[in-house]
Amino acid sequence: MIESRLKTGSARQERGRRPRVRKLLVVEDDSDLWLAMTTFAFQFDPWLELDFVPNANLARERLHSSIEYDAILTDFLLADSDNGYALYREWRGDPKRFAMMSSMPLSLPELAENEFLAKPFTGRELRRALNSLLGGRR
């Protein structure tokens, strides 16, 4: 079972105060994508912590734990028997922001345009999605 918790931030302080670390749960079964996403995310916000899990069951465990996530980004199709859409439906009413990514075109009426990230994506597209998910760049 593969899990990864990668911090994009550094220990340095900016202008005498350290911004609050924001946490994003990423549910993605392609571990090759994790490093690319971490690199892009660091360029977007060095105080963003990405917590990667490869399946819906581990995502549920994390969401029921004491870890406070600011947002959730999940792949639509996952390798386990459950999928990202089930997670989306379970957690969409939660105050956390939620978005979905997929390599397939999706047409889901309850999915807003800014809640979807098409794969493969560029660094600019990931930045735009993170900006929407996390409420703007600091």
C-alpha cells in the first residue's frame, strides 16, 4: 500500500511571520503523478502540504481522522472498487472544498466547472485549480 505525505513548504520564515500551512488531500492512484503535482504545487504555494492516498478507503480514514484538510482533490476513477465520485458525493456537503480530476470528459450536473481538472494537466492548469480550491493565492 502506497501512501505519501509531502510538504511543499520550507522551514524559512517570510517577512518575520510564517503563513499557516494549508493541507490538501489528494486521492490519486498514479504515484508517478504525485511528484509532478508536488513540484507544481510548491511553485504555486510553498506553504501547501499535499497528503496523497491511492484509494477511497484510505481517503475516508484520513477524512475521519484528526487531520484538518482545507480541500480535497480526487481522481474520478481509482484502482480500488470505489471511485472518486462516491467520495465526492459523500463529502461535497462538507465545508471543505472538493474537486475532481479525470482523463475522461465528465458531464455531471452537480460538478461545477471550477471543480474539475482534466488530466493530463499543465502546471498552469493545476495552479488555476488549486487557486479555485484554496480560495486564492496568498
